[in-house]
Amino acid sequence: MDPILFKHVSSPDIGELPVYADSGGYSAFRQAVTEMQPAEVTQVISDSGLSGRGGAGFPTGRKWSFIPKGMLPTYLVINADESEPGAFKDRELMERNPHQLLEGVAIAAYAIGCRTAFIYIRGEFLYIGEILEAAVGEARKAGFLGDKVFGSDFDIDIVVHRGAGAYICGEESALLDSLEGYRGFPRLRPPFPAVKGLYGQPTVINNVETIANVPHIVKNGADWFKEYGTDKSSGTKICSISGPVNRPGNYEMNMGTPFRVLLEERAGGLSDGKKLKAYIPGGASAPMLPNRPEFLDIALSYEAYREAGSAFGSASFIIIPDDVCILRVQQRLSEFFAHESCGKCIPCREGTPWLAKTVQRIENGQGREEDLPLLLDICDNILGRSFCALGDFATSNIVATVKYFYDEYEEHIRSRGCPFHPRPAQAVA
């Protein structure tokens, strides 16, 4: 297939404005502003079936339609706070083809009646922030951004804002708090951002990959986009794959393609003769799946992974070989969520370090028989009781690893140590 979002693979200089413009860049924005009404743009996106690419998979056009009509100011915020372990697709999109993102932002802003859009990037992405700021300056100088673009009455400006590196700010309401200058804490919902978002005004929050699709859909039409993918999951999806594979990286895949194709054909299979033990399909927050035929042949789509008891999420695939201890992996995951808990709610603040310390105790050879039901009991008391989804994310792989690798937990407890890593695991801070 010809790439849609990854044209930089065949055209490395497309990140430069002259090259991007010569290849048809900003023509979709011109078409939207000069030939279409905002509601028509939203309808095309709705008809295309484009869903959010950040993890939730919510229909993009439907999200735009929630914005009340005629209320100003309205804001568009791009969530570029890519902090999920295993995820690195948005970084490549911003680094290699920033104008594709900016054009998508401009079109989305036109559709919802926004005059100022924000790109909220992860604090550690210093050089990407510089790339985006330079691209915004180029686009403004060329007349693609600013006042009365293409001779219309539409004004648009884009502001690049760096976060401070907190994982919780990937949660949309915490992101808004951070953008307003406060500490990033999740907000009580309702009201949802479409009603009361940034500065108390109607706000749409979209992921980088989601918005990067918008110019291509406006230019080529909804039916063209639906030619890719499945009936329920249209288009392509950028899949990040990491771990001991021969060709780790980002790959643009048709929705509905079997995972086996991504692993064996695109990523070249596992390296150094290793064998697959398990994999995490949607970043650290998605439940792990073991090496079974039904999970290797599963379609790359939101519905398929949901039916399998996991989550497609951001399509950030973490490959785990057979010589790696599942409990060591789980300890790293649990430590991450314990460290990144914002501390606002008791179930997450108290439960996530409890999970991490219990897994560490088992991994260190100090586990007890009652630790396995204890882990599940802690998960039950976090799940659905935390203020945002981070608490649920912290439980997902505990439940999955106990379900699929119960024997490995038992072996650690029975043998009073880790059969894979004899040295004690690092204590939780």
C-alpha cells in the first residue's frame, strides 16, 4: 500500500514547506476554507469513519459535532503529550512532516470555529518543539496561517506549548489544567471539554495522528478513506513495535491486517533466534496477550482487541521474548504507574504503590501464597474507583499476567526466587 501519513519515508524532505506545498500541501485547507462550510468539513470526517488514534478510538466527526454553535472563543487542543511506554509514533509524525499536522490543525479549527489552536507537546520533546515552532513561523509567513487565510474571513493561529513531563497530562482534562498554568490534575466530568474546556470554553482535544489524517480525507473524500481498513475501523494505523525484533520502528498498516504480518513481515520477527512469549498491543496500559495462534492472527483494529480482552489503544506493541521474566516486566509497569500517579484520589495514590511493592516482593523471592489473591483484591478496589483512567490502567496487566502466567507467579513463590533473574529486583522508590 502507498503510505498516507508516512510520505516522508519515500520523500525525506517533505518536512520542508516548499517540498510539502509542491506535493499538494495546504491544498486541502484551501479547499475547506474556500469551497466548504464548516459543517460540511465535519460531515466528511464523520462519513469517513475516522476515529481517535490516541487510544480511545472515539469517532472524530462526532466529537467535533459536540461543540456548541456560535459560541466564541472555541479552542482546539492537540494532545502531543506522547508519554505512554512503548509509544513513539506521534514523535515521528511531528519530526518528519510537521506541516501535515499543521494543515490538519487548521482544517479542524475551521470546522469547529476555532481561532486559536494549541499543540501540547511532551516536555522532553525539546527539539520537536523547535521543529513545530519553526514550521508555524514558515506557514504564517507563507500566508497559510494568520488573518483572512486564502482571502476568506477565517483567522487561525497555532501555539506550541511544552508540558512539564508528567504522564498524567496525557489525560485530556489534566492536559487542560497544565495548559492553563496549573498542576495537571484530572477534572470532574461532566462537564466535558466540548462544553467547558480550556479557559472554561468549548474545546476539542485530538491526537496528533488523528489530525494528521484530516487533510487527506478532505482532499480525497470519505469513501476513499473507507477503502482502507474494516467496516468498523476505517483507514490506516501507525503501529509502533519495540523489543527484540529485527526491525523495530513505526509502520503504517491497513486496519484489519493480522498482527502476525506486522510482527513477522514488517518488523522481521524476533531477533537472535528468540521466541515470542507475550506482547502488549496498546502501550503499557493495554492488557498483555500470550503467544497463542488466536492472538497472533488477530486483526489490527479496536473491535478485535476489545473482543480479545485487551485494547488496541495507541497501537504501541511491546514484544516480550521467552527468556524474559513476566514478573520483572510487570514490576516495571507497576513502578511506572505508581510513580506517575498524580495522588489526587486515594485508590490510585495508595493502590498503585501497593501493587508495585507486592509484585516486587514476589519477584525478589519473598512472595507468599496469599499474594496472588491480594493482587487481584487490590485491583478490584482500584478498578472503576479512581478519578481518571490511570488507576484502571495500573490494574490491567496485573489481571492479565495473573490470568495467563499464573504458573510463573507460583514458581517464583514456590522456589523463593526468580528463575530468570537471580539477582534481586530494584526496590520501589
